[in-house]
Amino acid sequence: MILGAHVSTAGGVHKSPGNGLELGCQTIQIFTRNQRQWKAKPLTDGEVEGFRRELSRCGIGSTAAHASYLLNLGSPDPAVLARSREAFSQELERCRRLGLDFLVVHPGAHLGSGESAGLCAVADSLNRALEQHGEACTRILLETTAGQGSHLGYRFEHLAEILSLVQAPERVGVCVDTCHIFAAGYDLRDAAAYHRTLDQLDRVVGLSRVKAFHLNDSKRELGSRVDRHEHIGEGLIGAEGFKLLVRDRRFAGTPMILETPGGETHYGKNLSRLRQLHG
């Protein structure tokens, strides 16, 4: 089990590996920039060197960044789409410089253009980004979503469709968020439900494409299409679903990253809970 959390970069990106080490993380996820703003201050050589040095010192073996929530790679608005694509390309470059393994991104929202048009736009956005960056760039991970509003990615079929349209599918994978898939209608609460959901994921997308998990319980009920994270074992998925996941040998080498409420203030209890479930 490779366990970690989304950690703060307050004080500089070079602080994040130490924050992860303090929590006992084997993997970390960060924002490489202020995710609430379109403009990003360029990373300095000193910041990059400091991050890489601290990452080595702290022994963090797997790293990811989460793309800005402002991005909409499936937008029907040409101006928003162009801005999102440019910002996404910049995010990939920041990840490359920092040496991060993955960049997690929400596919986007079709905003009334229809799911088919939205999925095509997302795939086109990914193809443009992959063309701009060399093969050694950070791998892109499409995150499963809860399906609020017109957001894409709440069905496994959405992810499969995007991947089928990507010209270099080996450079794109999937990040499964437990809260999101539960809210989208995929049950995890007991062994029968868990295996049914994972079998469907394998059949539609392929488990080999799952490169990371976001571990979050859900405040809202199965199929609610509402994204509200809860502490592990305290939500409507419950402890059993997480026990099944962390004990699933197929994912022994797959990074599992907490995004539970309260961030680093409460990560300790969530990490402890997961380790207890793992046994």
C-alpha cells in the first residue's frame, strides 16, 4: 500500500515533501500554483532545485499535482477553452520541471453542448497538450467525477471514450476518487458491491489504466451526483469499502492519496485509520 495525502505548499513548493514526511506519507499530491487564479507566478530554478532536493531527502517515492479547478478542457466557449488549454500546458511544464509523476485533472464540463461534444473537446485538448510536450513529460491522469451539473467523467464509459480518442493513450491514465464514483452511483460498501464496481471498471476502462486513487469517504448518498468528502469510515461508503480497497493486491503498488476534510490537521487520523484497515 502506497499511502499519502494532498499536502500544503505554503512557504514554497519545497516545503511540501517535508510536510508529507511529517505525516508519514509515501506519496504526495500538491498544487504547483494558486489553483484559484488563472495567472501563475513562474517557478524559479531555486524553487525547483529545492523541491527536488527535499523530495530526495524525505524519501517520497511517488508524486502528483492536481490541476487548477478553473480549467475546463471540454468547454464549448472558444475563449474559455483556449485559456484552459494554455493553462493546462503550463501546468504540465511546471510538473516536468519539478519531476512529478502525474498531473491529475478533471475532464471538464460540456455546459449544454452535450456529452459527446464535450468528450471530443476534452480528447482534443489532451492531444494538443501531448503534442506540445515531449514523451518524457508527466503522465496525465483523468479523475473520475461525481457528475454535478454537466461535468464529464462520472461514468466509466466517459473515460473510455476519451482514452479511445487520445493519440498517445499510453501517456494518459485514470485517477479514481472513491467519493466521486460513489456519488456517481458505483457502490463500494460491501464485498459484492466492491467487486461488481471494480469488475465494471476493468471491463470498461481497464485496471491497468488506474494509476492513482483519491481516498475520500462521502457525505452524500449513493448516486447523489454531489461531491462532498468525508473522513475515512465516517461517511456513507464506510470502513468496509476502504478495507477492501487497501487490501486489494491488484493496487499494492498504486498511490492512494487522501483529500479528506480539514487537510493536514486531520490527515493523521485518516492515515491511521487506513493503516488499521490494511492490517
